[in-house]
Amino acid sequence: MPAPTAAELDEYAARRARLMEAVGADGIAIVPAARETVRNRDVHYRFRQDSDFWYLTGFGEPDAVAVLAPGRDGGAFVLFVRERNKEREIWDGRRAGPEGAVKTYRADQAYAAAELDRMLPALLAGRSKVFYTLGEHPEWDVKITACVREIREVSRRGPAAPTEFVALDTSLHELRLIKTPAELAALRHACAVSAQAHVRAMRASAPGVWEWQVAAEIHHEFEKHRMEPGYGSIVGGGDNACILHYTENDAQLADGDLLLIDAGGEFRGYTADITRTFPVNGRFSGPQKDVYEVVLAAQKAAIAELKPGNSSGRPHEVATRVLTEGMVALGLLQGDPDELIHTEKHRQFYMHGTGHWLGMDVHDVGRYKLQGQPRPFAEGMVMTVEPGLYIAPDAPGVDPRFRGIGIRIEDDVLVTAAGPEVLTPGVPKEVADVEALMRG
Ligand code: GLY
Ligand code: MN
Ligand code: MN
């Protein structure tokens, strides 16, 4: 994880201040960092910081905990971090230690992580609400709930025990849902490089090339820009495109096949999420083009719905409608589109949603519904728009020319006062533009 810049550290401080407004004087927020995960024996998976923790601190080490306790004597922002350790630092790399947590990361106070157990009772005492998401960090769940129980047991004599655990969904995640200018700058960069990577993948694709070789082109483009995949890249040729979470990427591309690529790079914590589907030999066949144009029309109609005040359920409604009408026109389904949607017949070929929030997590945080209804869009929200059609190779009763065609088109879209802004226009999606790129 990159060391934060001074501007990023200012931004993290502003975020903490905003979260503390939501937490209030009688609350406390506890946000653990990610832990390392063993890959095999002495080897760990590449470390990725927990997004909530990163959002608030910029601190890139595992096994830390951030505590925000508004009004606390000694300072509201307390970081618990790994201690300095000469031996471990020779093997595993530098550690900030408590001193670095204060000096570099602007904690008001910092302690060794092992101190948290001892300090928890004093931190929690007298706070009625604990902003902490139970169920995500089992080792901390046990310690924190045990501590609350202890305080409760002695509370007749001492300070009151917390009465409420509040998940971070309604506070921190609502902040993360609306992107700040600094977040948008990082996301725009992630989107631009990811679009470039898709262009490179289109150019590198041809009959006989293997899916993993195309994936390598994409990942090289990310790494050249100090990025990494924000999620497992999907590079699916032919009917592999009909497997929604296909990540084996181990087949050879064949003449006449389409290739579906769903890949996005992460830049300083923010990931793009782009899908394109194109012909391996550079020319769409008639049936491929027919299905593609339906998906593209659905995608454009859905994108147009991302306006402040519109229901966030609209893109899916609109995309489903355009896709279902298209499926009827192509003879994939028979009947009245409204009835087909009502009876969910469209789900044979379109079985997923049309988009999700995007940000530090590819499926980003933020509630989709308020009071049981899809929430309205607001400026600063970013959503993917990704309709598709997937006609399984053995789909019964389907014209064989359509069998094995899987198509998804996915862009990342920012809600602005002026309307939807596509953040990923750098990779073509019109049939003529895709074919021209592959000829060039
Ligand atoms: N790449 C994951 C998704 O599109 O949701
Ligand atoms: Mn997506
Ligand atoms: Mn995707």
C-alpha cells in the first residue's frame, strides 16, 4: 500500500472528523485493520488493507485498530499498531510503531496493539453507543463484547456500560457512498488506466491466443501504473462468457468466438470495474451483433437514468425492459415483455442485477434501500451499469446460432448535477469502433 501524501492525510483527518460528528459525544467507533492471510506455509497473500480502516487512516499495516472517541482526554484518534521489532523488520519490512503512528499518521495517541485489551474498559466506559460492525472481525468481536459485559457487571458502582452496538453501515458507509473530489480523482485514474488495459487486451486478442495471455496484458498495464486488479479478472472466450464468475482464464481463443473481459485496476485504494465483449477475430457475426446491439441499447438506456433524484432502482428496471423486448425481437423469448418480466422468464438469459456501488470495494458499501425502497441517486455516487445476456450452449428451445453467446457491457458512472458522467469512455463499445480498433 502506498505511503499517504500530505493531501491524503488531510483528507483522512477530515473523514475522521465527519465520522465523529455521526458518532457523537456519547459514542465511540472501533475500526480494525485487515489481517494477513496465509496462502501456503510461510507465505501470505498480498496484503490489502481493510477499506474502512484505510478510508480513515491511510495506515498500511495489518493487525492495527483505529479508535475514534470524540471528546476523549488525550485526543479522540487513537491508533493501536504493531510494535517496532528489529528482527521482524529485517524479515518482513518496516513498521511505523506507535511513534510513527503519531508522527506520520497523525494519531493523537498510539499504543502497541497488545495494549488494546487493557485499555478497552477505559475507552468504552461511559459511552452508550459502540460503532463497530459485529461479525466481521471475530477475534475483536469476542474481546469487545466481553469488555462490555464486564463494564455492565460493575456498572452499578462505576461508569455506565454501552447499551448499543451500531454497524458502520449507517455512518461510515454513508460517507463512503458519496465520493469526495480526492476520491474521484483516484477513481478517474483507475478508470482511465483500466480502459487502456482493455484496449490493449483487444489488440492482443486473436484466434489461438490463450485467455491467460490476454489477462497478462491487462495485469501488466495495471502494474506499470502501480495498480493491481481490484478483483479477480474474468477473461472468458466463447461459452466461458456464460459463466458469470469465470476466473480460470485457461482456454484458447477460437476463431469466431466472442471474448468477454471483466477487469478493473485499483489505484490508491479505488477500483475500476469494466466489462467489454468483442470478437476474437475482429468481426462480429450476424447473431453476435444482434445480441450485442440489444445489450448495448439496454446499457445506454440504463446509464441515462443515473441522475440526482431518480430512483436507484431505475437502471435495472430500464435495462431489464430493453433486454426483454430485445429477447422477444430475437425470438429468444415469446410473449408480452411485461408478462415475461413479471414472471421472471427473462432471468433465463439475464440473471444478475444491472449495477452496484463502486469505490474502494468493487461491490462498494452504502445501502441500496431506505425504508424498504430503492434510494434516490445523489451527486457523488458512483455505480456500475452492466447489463448482459447469456445464452447457455445447451439452452433449450433456442435458435442454435445464438447458443454459447455471452455478452456483458459494463461502465462506471458518476452521478452529477449535469447528469450521468461515464468514467470509462476510453475503451470503445460501439460495434464499428470495436471492429475498427481490432483492425488497427
Ligand atoms: N467484476 C464484478 C462485477 O462486475 O460485479
Ligand atoms: Mn460490476
Ligand atoms: Mn465487472
